[in-house]
Amino acid sequence: MKFGEMPYCRVTYEEIERRCRGLIDKLKAAESCDEAMEAVRGSYALQSDMTPMEICYERHNMNVNDEFYAAEQAYYDEIGPKVTELFSEFDGLLLDSPFRAELEKTLGTQAFRILENGQRSFDSRLVPLLREENVLTERYNKVMSNIYADWKGKKVKTSAMAAELTSGDRETRRLAALAVSAAWEEKHAEIEDIYRGLVDNRNRQAKVLGMKSYSEMSCCLKNRIGYGLKEIADFRERVKKHIVPLNEFLVERRKKRLGLDKLRFYDNVYFKEGNPVPLGGTEYCLGKTREMYHAMSAETAEFIDFILDNELCDAEIRDGKRDGGYMSYLEKYRAPFIFANFDGTSENAYIMCHEGGHAFQAYLKRNEEIRHKAHFTSESAETHAMAMESFAAPYMELFFGARAEDYRRMHLESAVRLIVSECQQDEFQQIVYDNPDMTSEEHNALWAKLSREYFPSTDLSGNENLERGCGWQRIQHNFFWAFYTVDYALAQVCALEYYRWMESDKNAAWNSYLDFCRKTGNDSFPNLAKAAGLDDPFAEKTLKDISEWIRERPANRE
């Protein structure tokens, strides 16, 4: 069914509660594993019938100013914590079931690890705090979806300024970057107020659970299975030791290509003539996306036909549309949905590789009867996405023609930069949440300090907003998905491993990737990576080897 044809009717809390209470009673009364599994399958059916909530979320994000879907989303934000409470009660009964050993054989050990984390990170006393959190994140959603820059006498959505920000003309880039920063500067006080509220709210949640701070709570929320805050902190230090110098090495190469003595805040380009751009607009790029996935494999061909034929991708930038891109899942229709903002830059191709990777994995698991085994942790999910970017690299001629090699070089250098950037964001968040009395000025000062540590050669002078340390305010993850960003960094390490592997044995790398996607939901991220034949992404040797491989690539040799 096409996305636009999917019917919408409000899912009421009363109906969810009635059905969930019935399932709770059934699970309590179960006298065998089979009877307990009947309740579990009933929970799958209930979640399927809650799909209109996801449809509402997508249609709200397509236009946050649409009053109908804004009101519907506000209703779901209000009832969401109570719904979580109901399912938490059901999950607690599963964990305490006298048939747990048998259930674990059916649902999988990983499912029970995730259920245990869910119990540790939820308490009915959190319900009012979660409602408050939803209000705060929706405030940010509204603000950042309606930020407009003054550009050549017009008001232009900042997310539609990407072509100017990556122009081959340096003065255009400078003026565009200043215009975008001025737009964010107008909103900085409101954004800082929202963020202080979120930090306070989330730390109060942690205190309710008896945890020291939201940093600790995040390990349960993000299902850090097999590692925790210490391992993440060690990973960040290894990134500083090996990947930060690698990024600086690549910055020097880029400066030479551009003929510049230093990179300024507006030099987000990789080539003198500007970054490569697709040879056509939205329909062209979607058509080439279909060609790419058809050329890649039989599995990806079937997947992309399903997505595009059912219009399960919204790619156009529009006034009022939320910025960014993501993949969501419509359970009733077993359908991944790609949300994107094509801005006329290389992002048009990139996002269909990245979000396409998420969607492809979800498509592979769509017919999994045991839905617990279709659930994934975020570092595994980001490995699906970022590795797909690597496997898509040989097909970039479809999008960029003669500049395909430029795109590949830019993408690889950007991948290194991403590891550094995401670790900066993770360290920023841990310090902020561990020190909840920090002021907004101190948040900004901290970001400026970390920027100098992670990106020592970047020159922000002349841009007051960025010099003051306000860059973190533009990053959605700091608001919507705290502590998510390190998952990108870990996944990018795995994706670079696949990139290196693909160059020596493409078939083996691809088969490993397919296996990784299909097994996700059955084991923890560290175990999945090991089973796939990847080196430990946390290990210093892995980061050192990746750094040496990239430095020795022909394009980077003197």
C-alpha cells in the first residue's frame, strides 16, 4: 500500500489500555510456555494496530505547522509515557515468568537483555517527567523546523542553504555561513532554555531510578550490552590518539587541493570547484537510487522496488518540514519509511545510501515472526546504514558522472571527520549531564573547548555564534536522542572496516554484511561485529590500522 493511501484514525489510550490489560491478565494466568507465547503474539498484534501513531508522526514531521497532525502528535506525546508504563508491566511479567527459560529459547537471549534494561530504565514515577520531556523536544522540533535565513532579500529555510554553503565560490560560502549563523543566533536563547530544561528533566528521571545522572541511565536506554561508560570513554581517548591526527592529516590534504593556508568556518568543501552535486533533481536521484540497488544485489533490488513503488520515501524540502533524515517502520504494513530532505547537494545520494541501509535491514527482517528478534540496538542499526554507504561507493557514477571519484574521496574523508565529531558530541553530553548546574554560557564554553581539542586547526574567527560555542545547538541528537552519537562513531569504524574489506574481497564483505543484518536482534553489537569477521571497533589496534590504511591510500600519498 502506498504511504499516502494508508488510513489514519486516532489510536486512543483507552483502547490500548483495554487490550494491554487483557494481555497482562493472560500472561499472569498462563499455565504453559505456549499460553505465555499467545500473550506475546497478542502484544505483537497490538503494536501492529498502533501503526497509526507512526503514520501521524511522519505526517506531522512532513509539516510541523499542520494543525491537525500537530494536535494528534500532542495527544500521543501526552499518552506515550502511560503506554510505555503498560508495556513495561507486560515486559516485567515476561522477565519473571515461570516459563522464562523456555521463552528465552523462543524470543532469544538478546531480547531478555533488552527487557532487563527496559525495566532498569523505567518506573511509573517517570510518567509526568516523560510527558514534560516530550513537550520540550516538540518545542525544539518546532523551532528548528522554522529557522529561516535572510538570503538575497528572501527568507530561506536554513536546511535549503546547503548548495550555497558548499559552493565553489568562497565568498558565497562565507556569506551563506554567516546568514545561517545569524538565523540560529536569533533563536539561541530559546534553544538554550529548552536544553537546560531537558538536562534538568533527564537528570531528575535518573534520580528517580536511583542513578547518579542521566549518563548512567543512558546505558540502559541505549542498551549498551557488553560495554558501558568506561569503555566509551576509553574509545573516545583512542579516537583522540589515532583518528583526530588522521583527520588533521586529511585536512592538510584538503587545504592543498583548495589552495588555502587555513580552513575557515565556511570552507565546508573538498574541491576548488565545489563539492560534487548530482546530475539531476529529486526524481533523477530517486531513479538512480533504484538503478544502484538493482545493480548491487537481488536482495537490494527487491527492497528498493518495494520502497519506491509504495512511495515510502518523502524526499522534498518544504516549508514547515522537519530537517534531517531518518528511517522509521510501519509495523502493520511491515514497511520501512525513509524521511529525507533533498537539498540539491551530494546529500541527495548520501541519504538514500545511509537511510537506505537502515530500511534495507528492516526489510530483510520484515517477515520475522518473533518480532523481538527484529528489534535492534542503535550501534548495530548505524552499522547497517554506514556500511551500506561503503557498498554503494562503486555506483556513484550514476549520481555524479565524471565527479564520482571526487564524491568517493569526499565521503571517505567525511567518514573520518564524523568519528571525531560524534565523539566530541558524546563527551560534551556526558560532561553536561554529569554537571547539571552548568549554565548555558558554560555549555557554550565547553563546546568551544572541545572543538579546539577535536578539531584543532579549524578557524571559527569572524562567526560570533560558532566562536562562542553555539554549534551544539544545531545538532538534533543533543535534544531528541541524547547519547546516541557515539553509536555513529562505533558504527563508522565498522563501516570503514567493510570499505577496506570490500576493496580486497567484495563478495565476502557483502555476505558478511547480509549476515550481520539478518542476525541483528539475536545478539549484542560487540558479538555481532565479531561474528561478522570485523575487528573489535573499541580496540586501539583497530583504530590504528584504519588510520594507517587511509593514510596509505594512493590519493593520500605525497
